[in-house]
Amino acid sequence: MELTFPLILDGATGTELQKRGFGGSNSAERWVLEHPEAILEIQRGYVRAGSRVLYTPTFGANRVKLEEHGIFNRVGEYNRRLAALSKEAADGKAWVAGDIAPTGLLLYPFGGIQFGELVDIYTEQAAALEEAGVDLFVVETMMTVAEARAAVLAVRSVSKKPLFVSFTCDANGRTLGGSDVTACLQILQGMEIDAFGLNCSTGPKEMAEQIGRLAKLARVPLLAKPNAGVPVIRGGKAVYSCPPEEYTAYLGALADAGVSVFGGCCGTTEAHIALLAEKARKLSPKAPAPEFADKLPAATEKEVFFLDPSVRVPAPIPAGPDLEDLLDDALESDDPVLSVGIRDEAGLAAFADSQYRIAKPLCLFASDVGLLEQALRLYQGRALYEGPLSEAELAPLVRRYGLIV
């Protein structure tokens, strides 16, 4: 498929299901399969309104979320059936995006799951959506870099179709995991994605401010799918009070900031999407024009750094039993970059246990391409490389992990 811009996504699913009887205590995915007419009505309305992409109602259809509701060993079945409903609603008039969302799990040592396990969970869902014949994938409402990276690696292991990633953040541009969204952008746009942006979070006015920050750094099209305003709680329920005219009033600001993929999240309706689609037809999307194009865009999980290509890389710290202490010393030094050498499986294990401490741009040194790839999977930032490996050996790692050579 060939993406053309501006591209109009759909609007809210969860808040629209609530209007049709979904109570919230059950699995939304199970409720949809028991009441298929609800999602068909919602999504057909979005197609009429001008949506060219429908998200499958699979937000919570990963193994972790289904099992929280007592649904076991049905990930494949649920994702295939739910995707089929969206394809029926699209009726060939819109593309269907396989929707993948957070598990809510935290990586060791802050949680009980290893990164490889997280990739496996997402691969199971992505493979089912690929089998269902979705046209593209969207990894949405991400709150941690680790989950987003795991989902992207999972999708790319089963499909080469277009892939969008969007995070949710607070008014200061920070995710729940503490990452600045500019760091999220730099990490993810190096991983073979086709668009990056924000969804949920806030209303369009507040989102435009954060999109403006991303626009200065983006090398891929930007996506904006804000809520219908900031919700207020009335009678125990979240109420969204931004009507279509007010919602679309910030469309120009979003477009000027570089957005070319538009949609709606919580509280938005068919009416919001209809006015959005009407106004978007008059827009001329801007191509990304990132600042710092001549710099090296390294990032930790939390922050982004733009380095001069001639930056001095210190001698690598050997990854081993005392790595944590050596990292602490290196972080206190004046060196602009921190360098770690991975020489064996034991060193890789030490790096896995300590990488969360890294608060400077990281350069990895390895002479074994397999060890280097394992280190890149573990590191939840965007690393540089220095060492003897050839361009041919490094090329797949540049594409897959955004490695900076």
C-alpha cells in the first residue's frame, strides 16, 4: 500500500463503546465480540465521516491483558475475529490498522519481565493481526520506551507493512515512564517506522505544543490523535467537552508543526472526524525538516543528545561484575560519551542488569555481531558503535535498532 498525506485516522473507540452499553469491568475485546453490531456501527460511521484508516478493536488483545480478564490461549482467535469486524466495517473504503497497545508490565529490575519475554508477547499478537490481513500496524498509547521498542521489533519480525507509533505524555512532554517524547522519537524513528506521534494525553491545544517540539527533530511523518479536550470527572465518569469546531480549531497549528496524520482519541465522535476530514483536505502537509541534521542523534531512554560527528569516545569500560561502579565513575567524568565493551555472555548479563543507570550517550564496542545485537535489544536508548565490525555486518543493526555508526 502507498500512504498519501494528509491521512485521516478514525476517532475514539472506548468512549463510543461506553455509549452503546460497554460498562468497563469486562474485557472490551470480549464485549465487542459479543456485541459486534456496536463496533460495526462506530467504524462505519468513521468511514462515512472520512476516515481512511480504522484501528482494529484489539487495544487489550495481548496475552497479558486478556489473561487479566480470565481469557487464556485465545490471542490468535481474538485478534483475527476483531480484525475481521474492522475489515467488514471498512468495506474496502478504508485501510485497517492492527492496533497494539501497552501490556502495563515493567522491565526488570523495576518489574518482573525480561525484554525478550515482552517481545514474545507482542509477537504473538502481531502475528495474528498479520494473519488476519491488516493493511498496516499501529503501536499506540505507549507509556514506556521498552514496550514501544518491543512492539516494533515484534511487528517487524512478522511484517514489512507500514508501522505507526504513538505515545501518550503529560503537559511537559514526559511519558509515564519518565522519558521525554523527543527521546522516544529519536529512538523509534531509527527502527523502521513510518510515522511517529502522540495520542490520547490531552486536547489538541496542549498536544500542538508537544508536536512543535517533535517537529524540530522528526525525520518521519508526524501523527496527532488527541482527546476531545482534557476530561473532567462528573458522576464518576470522564466527560470530554471539546466540540468539533473547537477540536479542529488547532488543526492549522498541528499542520504547521509538521503533522500529516490526523485522528481523534477519547471523547471524539463521528462528527469530530467529519469536520477534521473536511478541513484537512485544504492542508498541504509539510515534509520533515529536522534541525541538527548534521549531528549524531543519540538517546538514553529518558533524554536525547545531539553529538558532533567528531565527538571523542573514551576507551570502553569492560562489562563485568563491577560494571555498575564503573558506570557511576564514568557518569561523573567530563567525557561527553560513555563507552561500554561487550566481550562475552557474562558481560552481556552485567550490561542487562546495569543499562538503566546510563544517563549519557552510549557507545557500544563489540567485535562479535551477535553480542552486539543482543546488547542493542537490551539497551532502551539509541546507541553509537565503535569497533571492527564491517558496514555489511552493521547494516541490519542500523535498520533494526537505529544504531549510529
